Amino acid sequence: MTPAEQERLYTEYHDRVLGYIRARIESREDAEDLCAEVFERALRSSDSYDAAKGSPGTWLYAITRNAVINHLQRSCPTAELPEDLTDDTLPEDGVLQSELLNALAAALEKLPNELTDIIVARYYDRLPLTEIALTLGMSYGAVKLRHQKALALLGREMADF
């Protein structure tokens, strides 16, 4: 990560990281210290960031989550961790979900309208292929083949995501 990328990471995520920490640690001073520690860790280990594994925010939130867990274990070693720290969801999961939906929408736009209609009917309207065939006035076999073709094309379009 270049110094400019590191600066952008700090500028873009500082308030969100601090908010995440403040929601889990009562002391404002401890939260601010921990936030500084998170960014120090991130800058020290910025060479370990791999864009293929996720966005910089996802990487940073993993560091943040681990720092909060370590802090809580150090400050109260016998206390039970809050449930929201023990699951594998990250605050950025909503952002990732949004990115995935945007990529899917872009991929759907590249499909022919007939294939898009089948995918939307199947997965958005939750219609079985037999009902889609009746609606479109096609045989079940033709709809099934087009459905498979649409999924294959979407798979290729989404491969980079």
C-alpha cells in the first residue's frame, strides 16, 4: 500500500472504525487509543493486504474486530465476550452485499432481455420453471435451457467479483 493509499484508508475509515470501537468499549479514551492502535497495526502490516481477498475496509474491520477482542480480553479476562463480536459478520458486510448487488445488476443488464426475464422470475419472483414456461408461452425444456445459459453467462460476468 502506498503512503497515499494509507492516508486515504485513514481518512475514509477513521470515523467508522472509531464508531465500531465506541459501540463496544465504554471508555472514550480507551476507544480512541484503540482506534489509533488499529491504524498503527494496519500501517505496519499494509504489505499483508491482498485486494483479491476483499476490500481495504474488510481488511481494516478484521484488524479492528481482533483489536477489540484483544482489548476486552486484556481488560476483563474472565468476562464473556459480547455476542456481536463472536460471529463472523463484519460491519462492512452490508457494504459488500451492496457491492455484490450492484455487480449482479450490471451483469443482468448484459444479458439478453429474455434471459434476464427468466432469472428475475425465477429468483426474484420465486417462480418454478414450469410456471415461467407457461407465462412465457414456451416449453419447459426451452426455459430450462435458457435458465442454464443465463446462469452460465452470469457466472462468467461475476467471476471477477
